[in-house]
Amino acid sequence: MKVCIAYESKYGNGKKCVEHLEKTIRAKGHNVEVYSIREIKPDSLPEANLYVFSAPTHMGGPPRKMKKFLKNLNIKTEGAKYSLIATCMDTNMKTLDKMTELIQPHGLTKLTEGIKVKVNGMKGPLWDGYEKQLDVFANQILSRR
């Protein structure tokens, strides 16, 4: 399976998450490409079976750059699926819901409800055990493909 991960990370917590996810998925024999949304345009993502979008939580939702990126997505792979990651201090936030709303018009199929990875304070670090949480998430998305 080919997986494309696009992320935004202000303080490095989201980047740390997607790097761990990439390593886990790659170890299971899948092809993974990772892009910062600061380095790629939303209509330039490569074809993939699964897209994972990761964003921090700013004021209860994804940051403006991620909103704009998701709003302007142009996925060419028919039947592609997606899942989401949000880093947050409060797991009651609506970042995943807001990201889902932005992705829905683009014809991707939601694979999972996504994952919320907690950070300690605004700048982090990530809570202990985030690697195990991401390993479970990787197994979940790979088994549902």
C-alpha cells in the first residue's frame, strides 16, 4: 500500500508523530511519503491509497495553513482513503471534526475517526506513551485499508 502523510507542525510535536508513524508503517512493508504542508501544494500530493493529515490544535481547531491546505486539496487517486492526527492539550477539542469537514468535498473516504495525541503545555513535549498510541493507530489504519 502507498501512504502519503501531510502535516503541519509549529513546535515539532506533529513532526515527531508523523516520523514515528512513517517508521512504523514502513517497517510493515508499505511505501510511505511524508510532506510538510509548508513544502508542498495541496494539488501536488502524489497518488496514494491512504492519506494521513496531521495538524496541531490552535484555538480549538486546525491552524489556518492546514485549513487552507485541506480546502484546496486535489487528490487524483480514485477510491483513496484518509485518516487524521491532531496534537492537542485537551482531547475535547474539535480539530479532527473541522479537518473532516474540509476534506469531505474532495471525495476521499474516511478510514478511521482519527487520533488525538496529547501534548504537555502549548509547546509540548508529547505525553509519555505517544509512540504506543501511534503504533496502535498504524495497525488500525493498515488493517482497514
